[in-house]
Amino acid sequence: MSMLFSDLKVGDSAVISDLDSATVDAKQNLRLMVLGLTPGTQFHVTRVAPLGDPIEIRLRGFNLSLRTEEAKGIQVEKV
């Protein structure tokens, strides 16, 4: 069941299923891929800021904080 990255809650684990190029531009998608967010990558939501932005995830041995605007094109599947 595919869902948006921003719909995840603290404690959820998910796998990136797609980077939606229709929602964000190619430069933004490239930046996300350079940061390690490629299709098939599993991650865990560790923290969400009090106002909901940014969201901190743990993947590939490091923590990464993303603003919801940066992550709006990421499709995920919960694990």
C-alpha cells in the first residue's frame, strides 16, 4: 500500500517505492538520491518536530532530517 512520506508517524518503518518526478523537479529528486533516498531503501522515522516539520529518519547508518516540502514527492510503503 503506497502512501506519502509525510503521512508517516514516529516509530514507523517504511521502504521508498518511488520518487514522484511530477511533484518535484529533477534537481530535487537528484538531491534526495544523493542523500541516499533511492527506491528500495528502508528507513525508520525517529523524530518529528513539534510543529510537524522537519521529520528525522534513520537510514543507511545515519540520521537525516527532511522538511515536508522536500519530501512531498516521496512515495513509501510501510514495513
